[in-house]
Amino acid sequence: MIAEHFPVLVVILPLVTAPICVMLRHGGRAWLLATIVTWASFALAIALLRQVMDTGAISYLLGDWAAPWGIEYRIDQLSAFIILIVTAIGSVMMVFAPKSVTAEIPGDRVYLFYTMYLLTFAGLLGMAATGDAFNLFVFLEISSLSTYVLISLGKERRALTAAYRYLVLGTLGATFYIIGVGMMYQMTGTLNMADLAVRLPAVAETKTILVAVGFLTVGIGLKMGLFPLHLWLPNAYTYAPSVVTAFLAATATKVAVYVLLRIYYTFFGAGIFEGLPVSNLLLALGIIAALGMSAVAIFQDNAKRLLAYSSVAQLGYIVIGISLVTATGAMASILHLFNHALIKGSLFLVLACVFYRIGSTKVDDMAGLGKSMPFTMAAFVLAGFSLIGIPLTTGFISKWFLINAALEKGWWIVAVVVVAATLMAVIYFWKVIEAVYFRPRPDGALVVTEVPALMLVPLWVLAGANIYFGTNTNLSVGTARRAAEILLGGGG
Amino acid sequence: MESLLPWTIVIPLIGAGLIILARHRPNLRETVTLLTAAALFLSVVSLTPAVLDGGRPSLVIWGILPGLDLMLRVEPLGMLFGLVASGLWIVNSLYSIGYMRGNKEQSQTRFYFFFAVSLAAAIGVAFAGNMLTLFMFYEILTICTYPLVTHSGTAEAVKSGRTYLGILISTSIGLLMVGIIWTWNAAGTLDFTPGGILKGKVSDGLIGVLLFLYMYGIGKAALMPIHRWLPAAMVAPTPVSALLHAVAVVKAGVFTVLKVIIYIFGIELVNGTAASLLLAGIAAATLLFASVIAMQKDNLKARLAYSTVSQLSYIILGAAIATGASVIGGGMHIAMHAFGKITLFFCAGAIYTAHHLTLVSELNGIGRKMPVTMIAFVVGALSIIGLPPMGGSLSKWHLMLGAAEGEQFIFIAVWMLSSILSVAYLMPIVVRAFFRPLPTPQSVGVAATGGEGGIEEAPLFCLIAIVISAAGTFALFFAAGDIGQLLAPLAKP
């Protein structure tokens, strides 16, 4: 039965296709192959999620080597959900990509773009699928290294410094992670996540493990852009090719959050929050991120950078949800992973369309686009409403559960923070809206028209998903709830 | 006739779609608007007999969150609001045709489109079966009216639009949403239930906090100091000010206030508490201050806007007193004020269309040029002041009865004082219009050709609308008994 190999196939398929793209040496063909592979992965992800929801977690032993010695792939509700997010976004982005990529990347490097895209894709999926702490490191590096290349492909020369900065900080993060894993291995003699979960509680009080928690948190915090470790993020998002920004914003940080959830709840169990001030620390960082970064976003004049800061702020919400250490809180975080991927995916795709037409994402340059690019900008309004959390959108569902979780725990301050950050989101979002709809095109600016259907359709699929999953929450809420229950129930 | 319930939302949406399709043929487009308005009104009317008989037509649209449905449920208060909003839409559409064409406004298709969508949202608010559904339609109403407020696209319009949206969105997301989630957390339901859902679920001290989350969260009710959006919204074309910012939007606000007090808190829970007294005090202050500000406004629409702020607080005060008669009076006042105020706005727009006058100080002798308009103005003004034989007198009577029932006699004095104040800001206009001489011809410009006493009314469509709404204001005086009967169930816990 091929179906039992799905857990590994979803990772291997893009991984082995990447070198084939290099061999093709042709942008168009590489795109076709990459598109087919991402959609195939998406299909696999759907199959996996269904299977997991029906029968519970799947364990897959690589090469049939039994777990502590061989590498185990383990797909539970949470990982299946993450895999679904990554593959869904990744495959929609591929449909969108060709025009935008051709416009922004020199022709002779286009095939390399698709190669690196597939590697990033495979790396992110591997991180979500694996049940082995060291294997996770390997995939973390695969995705990171290829991401550095993707960012450096950006049109402006500043993309290089942005990529370099990310490379330094990203490597630091990966190193911290592997140091943490090493310490755990030293104390428990295993790298398998399930084994770690069994053996760690016995040594949880030791100094080594406490230090390991610190290393792991900082390491992964760097990858997910957790305030104040987010310094690489705004530049990387601003100067990377538009499609890359959209893809990374919607997936990469989300997978990092997944890893953090795994570390806390699966490796250590919820007990970790009792012994250590992790919860308070995360809460504090989350609050500062949500408020501070939203405030910073207001003062940005480049829409891409504005949204980048908004992403750091939104990550604050997710971290706050984790810091609550309740099933509802974890659920709100997991749900927001999904919803925020849809929101930011759509918003950055809009900017990709804008960049495709006017070659800039400066708010001033976007003035008057509401008339010339009505469908693109309507998607921006829709996704922006979702970001703010207007009812009937995914953003509202996220806010609903997050505030609910906070009230349930009696943490009023969280509700206040979420509301305050939302109001700031209204301000920075409206800043763009007013420019787009109420200001005339600048004098001497290009006369532009709507982008081609090949870009509009994927954009609207993502934007429409904000409404669909804002009104039909069975899939997102249902899966997030199961995942959170399993994390908090089975982990400790 | 329950089967028509979903159509009350769908009809205006279909109409909106057809308006877009008919964008190149203005006559067809306006016909679509009128037919849609008529169809909507009929479908709303068709629900009335069932509701009068104690039925509560309801419909679950779909489950949006686990245990929470998007659902409609028609109860008396919503029935009344639905009737008022959809009925006046017909009149207002007639008026819009005259006004928009008379002033050669731009982007009329967009105008009619968002108008229709706004009406769908208003009906959604009226018939919402639980607080979540109401909240959704409430937010949609805010967003859909934004393009109408900023219709002209001028810098001033954008600035006012910012105030409009800023206040309405920040209060609703910042306070109302939190209140709703809190309610859900405490009560485990958000269904509108006679007698309320919060009794015994939230401690007495926190009930007050929750009450204020709601009352200041419902920005559309324009309680001071979050009333600024309403005068700002006056930058919109007058038909928008008339139907949306005297009827649909602002009434959606006070309607929500009443709904929350009656069906979420339950009037017994609110009545006589310290928080409700504080709320009543704020409402009373708003009511008086807004009247005083209205007196100082020379711009006619601004004066009417502050009058609306004042009148909305009549209803909030009625809700805060929270006795059977006061909430019925509050509900009734939704209808009474709607007719009175829309008439006044129609008149203001007619004066602008015919003579391009916006300031009260310019209106000397205008009654001689526009007798029909200004007589209608008198009718509307009398109703706002609360004099018989106009509808406004009876809702005020019920409100005062309610205050007496709650033994809060001070508020009877407040209402009487308010009547005097509204005489002070409305009657000078009437006096100017009829008893002051016309200014010399050159200062009026175009009017010179008509000579002294020449009649120059607004376009016919405007005039028809004005006459209908004025007649309605008068007729409501006699229909008040029926309305009272419709609303009677509100008083029963």
C-alpha cells in the first residue's frame, strides 16, 4: 500500500525534485515540475490529515528501523495541520509565481529559484513530519539555507545584506537549537521525540535541562521572529522577491511556532511551565510584540515592511496563546497559525501584484491604485478586514478564541492588549487604504492596469479562503482543537 | 409566511447586484432600487401578522462556531425596526433620485449599490437571533456606509470618513466584541432570550463593567463622548444622512442597546443598579448637551445631527431606566424619531438642491419659496419636540411613564427640559423661514427670476418623498396604539 508511505512521501517528493529542477536548467519547465510536485504534496497532505483525524497519529519508521535507532516520522493532528498549511500555501503560490518571478529574477536564474523554493518547501514539511529531534535540525537547516538563497535573489542589492543578516542570525538560531538538543541527548540518551517525552520528566529539574530549554527557546525564537529576536525579519521580508515574502510569511514562521509547541508540550510536557518562568516570559514578549510592533508598523512607508512588522505583532498573539498554557490558549494559537497564513499570504500576494505593475511597494507609490487595479485592491481590503478581525473573516475567529482563552483564565490584560493591537492594525491598514482609494495617482506615474488572471485567481483563492474559513470553521477549529487537546493531554 | 424571512436579507443583496448590472442605464437602475425597496418592505410586512400573534419566525443560517449559529429570529422590537428601515427606504429612494440627479452627483451606481447593501445589513441587525449575528451585521453596516460617507472623495470627506470609521470600528472591536466574548464565556449562550441570559452568571460589580462595555461598544448609539462620528458623517450626500444617519445606522445602534438591555441583561437585572443610574446620568447629560450644541450650529445638517445625538439618548435613557414602559417607549421612539428626523433631513436636502443653502442664517423667508418643504419641516420639528398631534409626543409620553414607573422622576424633568431646548434649536428655523423677509435678490443668485413670492421647490421626486414622510409622522400619532401593542411583550420578563 502506497498510502502508508505518505508521511515520508510528502517530504521526499519535493526534496528529490529539487535537484531535477537544477538539471532541467530551464525556468518554465522547472516551474511546471515544481507546480506539479507542490500540488501533489498538497493532495498527500489532505490524505494525511483525513487519515490522522480518523485513526489518530501515524508513526512511520524510516527504512523500517525501529524507533530509538532509526528515524521515526510521526504525523499527529498538529503536524498534519501544519503540513496542510504549508502545502496549501506553497501550491497556491506556485500558480501565482511565474509572472512575478520572471519580472523580478533574471532569466538565467529562474530555475534556481524553483529549486530553492522546493528545498525550502521540503525542509518545512520535514520539520513538521519528523519525530526525531536531530532530524528536525537537518530539515531546519535545509529550509534555512535555501531561504537565504531565495531572499538574496531579490531585485535590490539590499536583498543581499538582508539575506546575510538572516544567515548570521538564522545560523545562530540553528546552532542554539542543536546545542539544546545535544544537552537533552546527554541527559536522556535519545533523540526520538516520543522517547524524550518519556525520559525528560525524570531529569527535568536538572540545570542541564533548564539550560537546554533556554537554548531551544532562543534558537527557535530566532527562526520564528519572536520579539526581540525578529531583527532579521523586516528586511528579509522587504527585499526578498515578492513571492518569496508571501510564501515565507505564510509558512516559515508558522513551522517555527510548531517546533516551539513541540518542544514545550511534547518534549517536556505542560509541566515545564510550572518549574520555569517560561510562561511569564512568553506572555511578556508576546505583549510587547503585539503592541510595540503594531506601533512600529504604523510608521512604515513601505507596505511590505509595514506588513512585516505586522507579522511580528501577529506572532505576539500566537505566543500569548501559548503562554496561557490552557487547551483553549494552545488552540487559539494553532488556529491563528492557519488563519494568519491565509491573511498574510493574501496581503503579500497583493503586494506582489502591485510590485509587478508599478515596481514598488511604497505606500506613496501605491496612491490611486484602487481605480486602476480594482480586483487586486479589493482582495487587499478583504484580507485587511481579516487582519483587523471583522466578523465573517478568519481574523475574527482567531480573535474570538484568543480573547475567550484569556478571559477563561482571567487574564484581562491579554484581552486589553489584543484589542489595543487591533486598533493599531486598523490605523496602519487604513493608512494604505486611504492612499490607494482616495489619493490620485502621482504625477508622471505609470498608467497601470489590472494584473493578469493567472495572478488574480490564486490571489482571490487565498483571499476568498479568508471568508470561507471565517464562516465555516469546522476544518480549522475542529483540527486545532483536536491538536491542542492531544498536545496538552498526551504530552505530559 | 416564515419562508420569506431569508428573503429580507437576500432581496436587497440581489437588488445591489442588479444595480451594478444596470449601471449604464440610470432610469433602469433607479427603477431597480425602487422595486427592491418595495419588495423588501412587502417581505418584511408579511412577517408582521405572525409576530403580532406571538410567533417568532426564525432561521438558522449556518453554524459558524461550535455551539454558535448565525441565525435570524424576528421578535417585536426587530419587527418594528425592520418595518421602519425598509419602509423609509422606499421613500428615501424616491428622494435620492431627485437629490442625486438634481445635484448631478458623481458615481451614482456606487451610491445605490452600497445603499442597498447597507439596507441588507440593517435588516440583518433587526432580525438577528443572537448577539454574534447582530454583531456581524453591525460591522458590515459600518463598513458599507463608509463609501457613502466619503462619497465626494474630497479631503474633507476622507477626514470625516476617518473619524466615522475610527470611532465606530474601535468601539465595536475594542469594547463590544470583548463584551460579547465575555458574555459567551459567562453565560454559554448569546441567544436573545426574554428575561436575559446573564442573571446569576456575572457578579454584581462586574455586571456594571459589562454594561459599559456594551453601551460604549455600541458606538452607533452615539453616547457622549463617542458621538463625534455622527456630525462627521454629515459630509455625505443628504439621502445618506437622512436614511442612514437618522434611521438605519443610528437606530441600529439604539436598537442594539435595547436588545442588549432586554434580551441579554434582562430589565430586572439592570433596573435600579448603580451602573444603570450612572448610564442614565450619562444619557441624560448627552441628551441635554447635544441639544445645547445643536442650538449653536449654523449649518443646518450639523444642527440636525446634534439633534439626533440628543434624541438617540432618549432611547438609551429609556433603556437605562429599564422598566416595562420605558423600554416600550424607547422602542416606540425608534419609529417616531425616524419619521420626524428623516423629514427634517429631506427638507435640508431639498433646500440645498433648490437653492444651495446650507446655513440656518441663510434661510430667511425660504418658506415663501418652498412652502411645501417648510410646512413638512414644521411637522417634523413638532414631532421631534414632542408635541401632539405628531408621533413623537406619544413615545415621549411612554418614556416619561417609564421613568415614573421606575420612580426616577428627575428624568421626567430632563425630558421636559429637552423639549424646551429642542424648541430653541428648531423653531428659530421655522420663524426665519416664514416670518423674516427674503434677502435682496442678488444675494440669492438664481432665485432672482422668480421674483418676490415665486415658488421654487426641489425636484418633484424630493417633494413627493417629503410629503410622504411628513404624512407618516402625523399618521404615527394614531398608529402609536398599534405599535404599543406590538411592543407589549417587551415588558414581560
